Amino acid sequence: MQRQYSAPDDEGSLKRQRSSLAEAGLEFLLANPGELLEFMKSSGYGPDSLRKALETPELERAVLAHLAGNEPVLLAMCANLGMNPARFATILTDQGQWNGNS
């Protein structure tokens, strides 16, 4: 599914784009069992806790942090989405405010 990631014009838009990007990242991980296992190991999520965390800000932050720290996975996900990897970084760092808390 092709998603649009335009320049956010306000904080609400930025949060929606981060959420959408985290959702796309989780979908990518779910489609790649080896990568999902690595994510679960590094983030501390197990199958049950991952299910319970769906759509929470904590899981969104964990997925985005995992992607940001794993360039091969990030590049593969971006290629899958048809997204420039620089756009991923822009969404995370827009306004210089992203520290994993937004």
C-alpha cells in the first residue's frame, strides 16, 4: 500500500505521519518473521505483550526507534513503500523535536 508522507504543517499532522510510519514499519516487520524476532528481542516485546501494545504510543516509538537504528531494515521498508529514506528521518526529526516522546 502506497502511503503519502507530505511535509507536516502542524504538530497534529506530524503525529499522524509518525503513527502512519510506525504502522507501516510494524506491517513490514510482521511480513518478515526474522526481522520481527529481532525487533521483539531488542524491544522486549513478546507475542502477548506485542498484541496488547498495538496502537499504543509506546509501540509506535519502539518500532520507529528500531527502524532508525537498523539501516538495512529501514532501507528495505522504505523501498517496499516507495519512500525516500530521508523522508523517514525528516518525519522523525521535523522541527528538531523528536526524542521518542512524540
